Amino acid sequence: MRPIPLATIAPMLLLGAVPLAAQSLDRQEQRLRESITAAREEQIVYLQRVVDIPSSTLNFAGVRKVGAVFRASFDSLGFTTSWAAVPDAVGRAGHLVAEHKGRPGAVRLLLIGHLDTVVEPAGANFVREDSMARGIGAADMKGGDVVIVYALKALQAAGALRDLNVTIVFTGDEEHPGEPLAEARRALLEAAQHSDVALAFEAGNRSDVTVARRGASAWRVTATGRQAHSAGVFGEGAGYGAIYEVARILDAFRAQLVGEQYLTFNAATIVGGTDVTYDTVAISGTTASKLNIVPSHAIAHGDLRFISAEQLQRTRDRMRAIVAQHLPGTDATIVFRDEYPAMSPTPGNARLLAVYDSARAALLLYRLGRRPAAQFARQAATGGMQ
């Protein structure tokens, strides 16, 4: 369990509520800060309440129970709430959606959280030690969900909520998404299509804000060859075999694709031989052969990280072209699986960061870290940026 400082539960950093002059607060803004400060202990009690409800992704009852707690809070704030069920085939609990309609033409905010946790505690697990608290899901991300609730409470107390257009989506399967993703994420995608600004409140480094993130995709190469005695390998009859074909493909990926900014691809596992099994869900396989047999099957499986949809498509096209150039006596195919899209760096994201940072400074909160483009690129290349 990662510790979460109790002080980080408090910040009210919603955008669009009131204009914030740098380093100064008007009367309404002072009320916002005072409201957050006054509710500190109440926020901690609320956090303990939801952390002590086990809600791992596949614990549907637990996820819905946590959702019910937050739903009641949003109802009390005048939001219209609903539970967005997913098709049975997706196999997940569903999502909490809350909507507040404010002044027509005002900025439309989307606030994102999630209700599920990675692991399942045995029961109550919230532990408070001085100014720190620990608990399954405290940082990831029930603490962030609580920030949203109490930010909205503060806005209401200051009379600033009534004009805001706010949609909230708390997903029930962030840690282990259901499939197909188009169905599992339908509620979130629909909310995003009707929003101008999106803020996700999952805890990370308290001095950083993420304004760009690489997307993720999986790829899998399957190669076949002619099973034959190894005395004839490379010849017209036996050909090169499936393992050499996969080796050719992977080496061509390395030679032709390495070096593009923000692009990485990893061959995570490979299995080949004459008798091959491979489980694409468990990412595990078995193989058996004799040393004097040209292998008939080989599979390589890996991931692909990218900074834009255009970079993803262009890279996939290049990978397909590489796979299509078969060694004699072999064949190969490649398939791709979408995981999550990229959040590309844009001028709009930079402007949003500037507004956020101005609010932070005016509210006298912690200082945000600054990461120049060169460091951004280095992190992408070394895997430090997801």
C-alpha cells in the first residue's frame, strides 16, 4: 500500500469556477479555500469509509457499493446520477456517471476517477499514522475521488457550482478493463465527446501534472514454416523455418523503427518449435521439438507505445510491411490489439496547465514541477513516460 499524505486530500483545483488572479484571492475564492480547510477531518473520515469497502475490479458488489457512496454525495450536490451498466459479455460492474448542468455556453468539465482497486483487502484496512494514511486504494484512487467530492462541496458552499457544466465518470474497471474496450469505455467516451476540458484525479507525484501521455497497443507475430529435417535448412525444400522468420521480423523492427521520437516497441515473449502452445491472455506458452527439426511454428508477442494516433497507424503499417517480406519457405502474420489511446501534447493542454498552476499558486498549494521537452523525450525513450 502506497502512503498518501492526508494534506493532499484537500486541494480545490477545479477549473472554470472563478477566474484566479495570480497570487491573489477574491472573497469567493477565499471561501473556497476556507471550506476545504474546515472540512479536513470530514474528508479523512469519508476516505476511510470508501477505502474500507473492498472493491477489486472483479468484486462487482464491492465496486457498486463504493459507487453508491459517491453517488449519494453527488445527488446531494444537485447532480443527476446514473449507473452505466455494461453488456454481460464485458464482464464488469459498470460505471458511475453524474452530470450537473450550469450556464449555457460555459466550459464543460469532465472529471475522471475510478472505483476499483488492484487487489482485494480482507476487510477494513485504513490505517492512520500521524499525518499519513495507508489503505488499499487510498492513493489509487479513492483519494482522488474524494478530492472531487470535496472540491464540488466547496464550490457549492461558495455559490460557484450553480453555473458550472460538470460531468463526472467514475469507472468500475480501470485496473482491469473489460472487453471489447469500445463497450467497456462507452460511458467515458460519450462524456468526453461533450466536454471541453478533462481532468483525471488519480494520485501520482504531488508536484507533477500530466499533460501528455503515450498510448499503448499490443502486437503479436505468428510465423509458420515447413517442418523438415535440419539437414535441408535454408534449402529450397525445407526453407528457413518459423523461428528464423520471427528473428528476421524482430531484427527488421529494430533496424527500421528504432529512434523515432516517443516511439518504443518491446518484444516481451517468444516461443517456437514443432509443438507450440501459447495463451494470449496469460502471456505464457510451451514448446517442444528435436534439435534436428526445422521448426514449423513461432510466436512473438510485445507492446507498442506511441504519442499520437497518426504515429500508431504509421508504425503499424511499417510493421505489416516488414512482416510481409517472408523468408523462403515461411509465412507470417501480425495482429494488433488496442489498449489505450495517446494523449498528445497540444497547445491547449499547455494552456490548461497554466490555468491549473495559476490556481495552485493563488491557493498557496505546492509548487508544480517543470519538465522540459528534452526531458520529456528522454523519459519516453527510457520508459519513464507511460
